[in-house]
Amino acid sequence: MSSTIAQKRGFASTLWDYLTTVDHKKIGIMYLIAGGFFFLVGGLEAMAIRWQLVRPENDFVSAGFYNELLTMHGTTMIFLAAMPLIFALMNAVVPLQIGARDVAFPFLNSLGFWLFLFGGVLLNCSWFLGGAPDAGWTAYAPLSTTSPGHGVDFYVLGLQISGAGTLIGGINFLVTIVNMRAPGMTYMRMPLFTWTAFVTSALILFAFPALTVGLFLLMFDRMFGSGFFDAGMGGNSVIWEHLFWIFGHPEVYILILPAFGVFSDVFSTFSKKRLFGYTAMVFATVLIGFLGFMVWAHHMFTVGLGPAANSIFAVATMAIAVPTGIKIFNWLFTLWGGNIKINSAMLWALGFIPSFTIGGMTGVMLAAAAADYQFHDTYFVVAHFHYVIVGGVVFGIFSGLHYWWPKMFGKILNEGLGKFTFWTFFIGFHLTFFIQHFLGLMGMPRRYWIYLENQGLDTGNAVSTAGAFLMAIGTIVFLYNVIITSVKGEKVSGDPWDGRTLEWSIPSPPPHYNFRQTPLVRGLDPLWIEKSEGRKGMTPAEPLGDIHMPNSSILPFVMSLGLFIASFGFIYQTSDKSWLSLVFIGMGILLGCMFIRSVKDDHGYHIHKEDLDKEAGL
Amino acid sequence: MSDEHTLNPEIMPEEPEKATLEGRNKFLGFWFFLGGETVLFASLFGTYLALKGSNNGGPTADELFGLELVFIMTMLLLTSSLTSVYAIYHMKNNDFKKMQLWLGITVILGLAFLGCELYEFTEYILHEDFTFRSSAFGSAFYTLVGFHGGHVLFGLLWIVTLMARNAKRGLNLYNAPKFYVASLYWHFIDVVWVFIFTVVYLMGVI
């Protein structure tokens, strides 16, 4: 059955294949497409924001629409672009890096993707159904509880659904990395990207439930008349801030750590050196993950928690600069004396170091609680978090895509176009955001839709908008690069970069069972060890045998669809109780699918070793 | 089917829930899930503690809560946790009938607990004028205790489904992990209740 894969298939069967797939590599590709789409949507919103601010008292958009734009830009970029793109890389690479044939929970992996996608679609439905959420991506109460219309309702349910998907994905990767490593792949031999994926998954597990609860409380307040954040009923809106940031601060580490992992692998591969200070890098990753939970109140310095709380959180925040500094120096030392090859993946990684260091430095400035009273809610903060999230996460995603594109699709992205994208995006990025530090210091508050002329803000904003256009050009060229590579790019071997880790020991793109024989890992950078001892590939840890594979299933798609339908019921039952029928239909679909999944045995199937030989042409 | 043979060995291994890779994955994954659930309930407890004094002119905690019913509920749920331990003990001895019996007792105790909880809620709503919408305290109380009650209900549906699905075919290495994680879930619900009993009821009355 498996030897028919190579045959051409019709569109419908390909679509069905992707709707039902539980293959982590295909799920990775779907995350990439969906995350890329939402990245473009969020980018479009950013362009509208920058165009509104290009000159004083501009009237490109109305004040209300501006609020919707800035809310949806932040929410989309964090939850629907950065997170899924990180998950795309994790799905495509982590099982390969640990020598696994699959993830621990292929069904749940698929469910996680579809929940994310339907959550994202639900959130964006709000644009066409009376207006998007407009209370900022942080949705502070009571602004969010009193925001008229259904915008914030879409925010609550969209994030609830996609958040559940992310949580499921996190658990899947935790178990995969603990249980499914190949023989010899000890924890301290795992590539840094796998390590960061592991720590990120742990952060997801412990951070997202706080958001779940926060969103539930907000939902109850808005839809069912509870009083959590309503001072008139004795409620307390600061609870939302705590719950949001107990989730929200670990979230930024959830995003940045995998990017750190990408850079570690890229630096090591293209410097032809083993990563400098591997043990310290692992330690720093774990420490950042741990400290990430101790610092949430630095987002709330101006709330009035008191000098004691502010001091503790300020010191804890500054402490994170230490492990991050360890990482920066280890990357530099990895480069030092290396046989460096500069290509697109490497350019993004090199561009990351100064950009992220600036973002880290302003982070320490913001951590000083006393000074934060000046910085709070100004463009200084906007500049800071764009330096770490664009300069860190987005650079990391671009670097990772260039690095692993051949592994995912069997073709190398065009280098010339890749470098063009890097330079336009890199220059545009600094042009856009560097000057915003000074706009903020001069007192320009964030989230305002206009500013007055002759207050020293005109030139800075015009420059910032010009930079945004350069970033847009870079992104469009990247898209063109993707298309031109898929059409005209030449097939490459399984190991185009002379790689060091296990994913480069198998063909590109990998067969659906990943490894014909599970490899035997004999140290850090296992493929490099074998190569340096004169072997061509990994030594197998087992004789050729039947391979167990999971069955495809449409249930994850249908379950997510059920929640999607139920959400509309929840949102509109506030105006008309007959909408509650949708809640019952949607939840019925969900519970019915869970029931089917529970009672129907799913043992998977085996690929027989004779078929493996046939496929390989032996 | 080569699975038939491997999933139905002559003698059950010592830890049937961890005898297959799927079982080990389920076992570990479920522990991680319970870690996330812990954060979920911790957030709800934190919210409750912040709002328990905000009665908005309505009844306060020490006016509302009596310990008699709550004591019975605690005993019901603690006992049900014990009976689920017996069920898993018999699972490890490959005694399917006794396992089903003890799971059945667990379900009955769980149902009794839910009945008491419903009775408690209706009393508050009908006679004490203490509702989800009457104050921030009310919202926090019903959300915390209601989330727990929802977990109990889901756990009951889960265990009953497992019992019914496997009633005819008995134990094997495919369904043993399913029974095992369901019992883990049940223990977790029990632990959360111990905290609710302490934080909500005991601290509310004293």
C-alpha cells in the first residue's frame, strides 16, 4: 500500500489526505501555511496602523477602527502567526532530531492544529460580523468587559479554542521528547532546538491554563452576568491583569526559546563547529524558562502593587539578563574561529544578535520599576517588544525556514532572493522601530490613533512608516522566493548543508516513517561523529523490521468544527436565546467525536519490511 | 493482526498500563495534563481568595456554609478515590470482574457526591438568594466549585464509557492504560476537592 505514494493524486484526495493526516511533517506544513497566512494578515494590519500614523492628525482610519486594527495586529501576530510558525518548525524537525518515527500523540497533534486554525478563523470572522475586538491584545478589564458589540466575544472564544490547541500540542511534544528518543539520544545529546522545544512545551503547559481561566472569567462576565471584574458587584479588574500576565510573560519565552534553538543549530552548522558551551546553553534555556514564571508583575509596575512587590519583580526580571547573556556570548564563541559560511539562514542569525541585544538592553531599562513609570505605555515599550519579538522570534523563524526548507520540501530557497529579503527586512526593521524608542521617550503614548503636529513627533513617525514599507517589501520577496523555489528549485540531497544532527541523515523530504531503521546515537551532533569517522550515515540501532504507523482520522477536524459552531452560539445567545441551540449542536458534535474516539479501537497499521525495500528500490 | 497477540498476553505484566509504548505515552502525557490542570485550579483558587469577601451586600461565607453536608460530600469523594484504588489493584491482578465492580462502586459514590452538590447549589439559589450573578463572591464560588463539579461529571461519563465499552472483552494491554489514566483523573479530582473543602468551606466558616 505504501508503494503507491509516488503516484499522482487528484486534488480531492490530496485535500482529504491533509484534512485527516496525523503525520507530523504534514501537520508542520499546515502550521506553516496557516501561520504564514495570518502573518500576512497581521502585517497588513500593521501597515494600516503605520499609514494612519505617517503624518499628524491623519484620517486614514477612524479612531474605533484603529483600536480594532491594533488589537487584531497584536493578537494575530502572537497567537496566530508566531506560535503556529514555531509549531511548524517544531513539528517538522523535533521528531527527526531525536530519531523518532513519529510523535507520541499523532491524533492529538492533528487536533491541536485544527483547534488553532478554527480559533484563528473564528477570531477573524469578527471583521465581517460587526467589528473586531478593540480592547488591545491584553484585553484589560473593565475596558474589555464593557466594550460594546461582539468583538471581544470573538477574542475570548477564538483564543480559548486556539489556546486549547496549543496546550495539546505542548503536551504532545513533552511526551515525544521524553519517551521517543532513539537509543543513545540522552538528554544532554539533544540538539539545542529540541531542548528549547522541550522547555517551551513545559512553559506552554504551565502558562496556558492561566489564560484559559482568565478567558473563562471574561466570558462569564460578558455573556453570563458574573461580576469578576465588575467593581459594582465587588469584582476586581486587577485579577485579569494577573491572570493575563501569568500567562503572557511566559508566552514571550515560549516564543523566543525555540528561536534561540534555531540560532544555536544554525550557528553551529555554518561555523562547522560544535556549539560552544553546550551544557551552559541547556542550563541557560532551562533557567530562562524557570525565571519566565517569576516576572509577570513587571507588566504591572504602575498598577500600584507597592514598592516591595515592584522591587522583587524588578530584580527577578533583571536576573533573566544573565542566562540570556550566557547565550549571546556562547553564540559569539561558536562563531569564533569557525569555518563560517554566510548564507540566508546565517544572515538572519547574525542579524539577530545585535537586534536582540538592543531589545534585551531596553528590557533591563524597563525592568527598573522607578524608571518604568516614565516608559509605561509609551512607544518605548512598543519599540522594546518589537525588538525582541521581531528581532528575535521573526528573525528566528526566517532563519529556521531557510535552514530547514530543504528538509521540509527537498529544495533550497533561492539564496539571492533570500539575501535581498534579509537586507530589506533588516534595514526596514531598524528604521521602523529604532526611532520609536525616542518617540516614546519624548512622550508619545502607544495605542493613540493620532498625534498633533510640531510636537517633535512628525519626522520620527514618517521614518517609522517608511521602514515598515521596507519590511513589507522583504516579506513579499520572501513569498515570491517560496513560489519560485517550488516551481523551479532543484531537488537537493538529504544533507545539503553538511549537517551535524539526525534530521540530515535521512532523505529530503523524509519518508512518512522518517527512519527506515532507528539510528544509534553515539554523542552530541551524532551525524557529524559518524561523518568524521568516515561513515556515510548513521549506524542503525535495530535490524530492518516492520514499522508501526498511526491511522489517519477526520475526527480532529470535526471536533474543532464543533467548537467553532458552538462558539457562535455562545457569542449570540446574549441577544437571542435561540442561539443556544448552536451551543448544543456544536458541543454535541465535540462530545460525540470524543465518544467515538474512546470506543473505537485505533491500533494503527504496519508497513512491512518487504514494502520498505520495494520503496527504496532494493 | 499481530496486535492481537501482543495486546493479549497469557500473563499480564506487572504494570499493564506501561507495558506498551502507547501506554507509556498515555501515562506520561496524562501526568503532564494534570500539571496543567493544577495551574487551572490554582488560578481559580487565587481568584476565589481575592473575591471571597466581596459579597456585595449578600450573604457571606460564614452565613452560608455549613460543614455537615460538606463533610458527607468529602467522605463520599474520598471513599470513591479508595474504591478506584481497589479497581486498579484488581486490574494489575488481571481480575476484570472485580475491577468493574469497584469501578461501579466508584461511579455510584461519585453520583452521590454530584447529587449532594446539586442539592447544595439549589438551596443557595432558592433559599439564600446567593447566585452566580449576585456578587463577585458568588461568581467566584460557583465558578471554582462548579469547575470541580464539571470535572466530576466528566470523570463519571468517562469511567462509565470505559466500563461499557470493555464489558464484553475484558482487559488487555490496549485498554489497561485507559483505565489507569481515568483513575488518575479521579484521584486528581479528589485532591482538588480536599483543597476546596479546606479553602472554601473550612476557611469560610472559621
